[in-house]
Amino acid sequence: MAAETGNLEQFKTGILDNNPVLVQLLGMCPALAVTNSVENALVMGGAATFVVVMSNLITSLLRNLIKPHVRILIFTLTIATFVTIADLFLKAYLFKVSQAIGAFIPLIIVNCMIICRAEVVAIKNGVGKSLADAFGIGIGFTLSLLTLGIIREILGSGTFLNYQVLPKTVWDTHAWIIMILPPGAFLTLGVVVGVVNYMRERGKVGA
Amino acid sequence: MSDATNAAKPAALPIKDAGPRGFLVSSPPHLAAGATTQRIMFEVLLAMLPLFGFALYMFRLSAIVLTVATIAGALAAEALGNLMRKRDQSSVYDGSAIVTGAILAFSLPPSLNPYMAFLGGMVGIALGKIVFGGIGNNLFNPAMVGRAFLMICFPAALVSFTPTAPMTAAGVDATTMATPLYAAAKQMDLPSMSALWLGNTGGCLGETSAIAALIGGLYLVIRGVADWRQPLALLLTAGIFAQIAHWIAPDAHPGATFHLTSGAMMFGAFFIATDYVGAPVNPWGRLIFGAGVGLLVMVIRLFGAYPEGFMFAILIMNSLTPVIERVTTPTPFGGKVEA
């Protein structure tokens, strides 16, 4: 990571060059497990964004107080606190989605994407840069999940956010059931990562 | 063969790079049997003709439509893959995609929607072959990858069998009919032995007639296109397993001849298990591969949720091929070579 990057750069890198799911291949578990519909993907992305922003904020504020040898413990505690808040919030206000996503909201605690941001950015940088980074990563994560969710929901159920987009008569009998099942998650992720790599390579050659 | 000297040599030169006097300078082998991909694929297609003929008689138009659809899908994916990888289109013309498409078509039920068949052909080539680097590099049999995709994608369509003209009674437009394996799993009345051999039963396009598959398969083995080891080991293992099950519980399980002539057993043993790329190279490895497929087919048929298990058996053994290869690699003359 370059020593001096501006906040805007730091924000953009999370969405494009360091996109957590599609480039760094971090946080694969939720990316595979809860992207069978756009709604689940959005809620998951929102929850993870909230956690990474808050954890980066707290870690950055505490960075001069944290002793190096206990830093992972502090990160985990901070993350766990905000994951619990997010989990209870979803249970209170979005109960159905919370039921659908199940254990994957609590599992944000062990999402390596978030601890990676604390370790790489927040512990070493000021609040502004840490927040910019967290928003970038969070949005990058949400967009990747959204991409997978859109592809999988449209092909697998013929709907987009539960609105019918593909002809219902055809899709009632011909839905690609595989797309909302686990194999569809792996196939979609593989194809999307392949396309992203292809475009990145082409960008490099062109530049 | 020592690795050091071999690595120093340049790779075999193509013909057009022959020396000034037309002498071909290349590393061994110097004698070639003239077996090109194109010729082998042509022989395989030739061997599939009896099956296709029978499918045509049994299922009429749907045999043609499905075969054309899968082959078109396979070729489209192959061409698209070459285009994306900026390769020349030679692999479209070598016939391997046509064989993949044909094998896939023969393992589909006749009542399937042609659009699904097209999709299966595309997915089989794209996800089963192109992503691994094209012909020769695939881990799994592309036709079976395509079928597995369809099986999970459209589970209902893949297990509904509608018999056509020769089977239905006069005056009836269409009836549905259980495949022999489904009948066996549900302990219903089984079709007669002659029906199984000839193929006058329900089932996928190319799997109903055991005789047609046997004729094509023996042709492949005699012509040296397919190794005899996989089919022999496969049919022997499956037969022994089925017979033992029959002896233990004669009421629940029909015997070896039923299992060997029903479902995809004959067709798969000769046409799918003998695929060059997914199977081991070593002779003993091929025997183990065949036996493994035979065993898995019978395990899935007798104890699994699906009435037929050929596709999954092939895919599982494909994934075990590297392990089999490692165990069966022969020691070269002169002692063990440290890898």
C-alpha cells in the first residue's frame, strides 16, 4: 500500500482495485451463502458496511492506546460488539430477512475482510482515512454481493427484488433452480471473478 | 528417461518447420499412427450411429432436435471460448465438441425442451472444458458436466420420460412410462430381457438399447479408439455387485443382466468411461477407474436417491483420477525416478 494516498483514493480502492470479494477474494462465505436474492445481498452488504465502518472508526480512535500484542483481540471485540448490534437491529426491524440470512449475520465477526481493514488501515491511520477506507470497502462489498444477487435471483427465480422480471409462465417451469442453490453461487462467483480479472487485464494492457 | 536431458531438448517441431531438405527434426516418438483428434472423433461418431439410428426409430423427431440442440450449444461455446481467449477456431472443427454434444444428447430424456439441451451443451463445454484450458485440459467429462448442470437446474424435466410412437398404444397421444431403473427402484414390474437388450423401453435417447451400444462400443475397442480396460472393469464390477445384491435379496434387486442392460450402463461403459482426458493414462489406472465407476454406479442405483448414477459416478472418478495416476505410475527401467 502506498504511503501517502488521499482519502478519495482510499475510498475508491475499496470499490475497484481492492474490491474485497471480486479482487481480494475475502469474505467468500457470505458472498456465496446469502446472494440467492437481491434482498438478502443488500441486507448482508448493509450490515457488513455498518460493521466495517464502526470497527474502523473505533480502531482508528484507539490506535495509540492499543498494544501491538493484543491488537487482534481488540479488533475482534470491537467487531463483535457491532455485529451484535447489527444482528439485534435486523431481528427487530427486518425479521424475515434476518431469518433467511440466519447465522451469516453473527458470522460477520469472523469475516476476514473486516479484520483486514482494521489491521491494514485503521490501526495506522487517522479517523478520516480509516472512514474513507471503510466506506469504500463496505460499498465495494455490497456492490459485489449485489452483482451476484442480481444474476442469481433473475436466473434462479425470474424476479428482481421479488418483482417478476422474466415471463412468469415460462419461469415457473423453466427456472434455473441451480442458480439459487449452492452450486449456482460457486458458478456465478467464478464467472464474475473471471470477467473482472479479464477486464482488469485489458485495462492494464490499454494503459 | 531422465528428466534433465529431456527438458533440454526443444519441443517437437510442427511439420512446416522441417529442415532445409525436408527432413523432420523432432524429439521422439518418430513413428506416428496417424491418429489425429479429428479421426478419433470421427470414429466415435461413427460408433454412435447405431445408437442414433435406434433413437431415431424410438423417439423420432425429438432425437434429431435434441442432438442438434446439444451439438449446436457445444459448438457455440467452443467458438465463443476461442474468441474470448483469442485462439484460432481449429478446436471447433476437430469434432471433440460434436462428440461431447452427441454424448450429452444421448444421455438426455427425449421429452426435454430443446432450449435446455442447448444450454446443457453450452455449459458442458464452457464450464467443463474451456475454463480449464480447452481440449485435453479438462478435469471432468464435459458432457457429464453439462448433464449435471441440467440435472440440478431442471430436476423435474430431466426425470420425466414420455415414450413415443413405437411404444404407445394406438389412438393414445402420449403416455408416461417409468424407466426400467425407476421401476426397479420402486419394485414395479420390470420390462422383459429382450426389451432391455433391444431398447424397447423408456429412457434417455441413447441408453435404451443395450445391443446398439454394445455394437458401437465393440467397434471402438476393435478399432483401438477406446481402451478395453475401462468397459471391461466397469461392467465386471457392476455385474458382480448387482449379482451379489440379487443373491442377498432376490426380491428387492434384479440380477446382473438387468443392471448391465438397463440405464446408461452399456452406453456409458463404452462411450463415457473411455473418455481420454478424464480417465487415467496408465493401464492399471484405467482398470481401477473402470472398476470404481462400476462400483459407484451400483452403489447409487441400489442405495442412492437417484435411480441412475452413471453421471455422478463418472464425475467422482474423474476427480479421483490424479490420485489413481499417482498410485499406478509404473517404475521405469533402472529404478525409481525422484520426482
